[in-house]
Amino acid sequence: EPTSDGRIQKMDVDYSTTVDEKIPQCEALVKQGKLTEALDMLLSLEKQTRTASDTHSTGKVLMAIVKNCFEAKNWDALNENIVLLTKKRGQIKQAVTKMIQEACTYVEKTPSMEVKLKYIDTLRTVTAGKIYVEIERA
């Protein structure tokens, strides 16, 4: 995978098996009303996959994070995590693009105009000036 400065980055460790095990566990936690625990697990997994340059797994984890916030109907957590994850050091562009694509599907599912406007604002903030997500721009 090319890095931001154009170097090809080799994946150090493949986390796909771990990710495929953890994501359903986290979804189960969310169904029990334990979003915070699920997010803690996913965020620590995100750090591992990102630092190992595992683009595919990082994309899956980022999508799982936004999906779980959405399933829990926790729009504040959703807004916060979208911003948080796009700012991570060495974040993988393709992974963010996947997350933004997923996040954009929730715009029409917001419970109120107020929540919708705040959410669109979050998406606009994280996509502003980012060529790779311009097409997804809300």
C-alpha cells in the first residue's frame, strides 16, 4: 500500500483472523448495551492494525466502530469517533475512505434535523480538503 509520501508500505502482521473474531464479539456487547466496552476493544484493535499497516483489517475495524455507534443510536459517540479516527497518526487513507462511505449511509437515518445537521457537519469537517474522500463529501 502506498503511504502518504508515496512509499510502498508492507504489512507487518495480518490481523484478519483476530478482526473477524473480535467484531462479532463487539456487536454482541453493543446489543447488551455495552457500547463503551465494545469501542474500547475496537479502538485497541484499530491501533494494532494501523501500526501494522494492515489496510484491509483497519478498514474493517473503522467500519465496525461507526456501525456499532450507529446500532447503539449513539450519535455523539459516532461524531466523536469519526473525528478521532481520521486524526490518528499514520491513519490509512483507504481505511478512512471505507469508514466515510459507511458513515454517509447513516445521514438519512438520523433521528432529528438537529442530529442530522451536526452529523453532516462532522462528515464535512473530516472530509474537508481531503482529495481521497471528496467524492464522498456530504
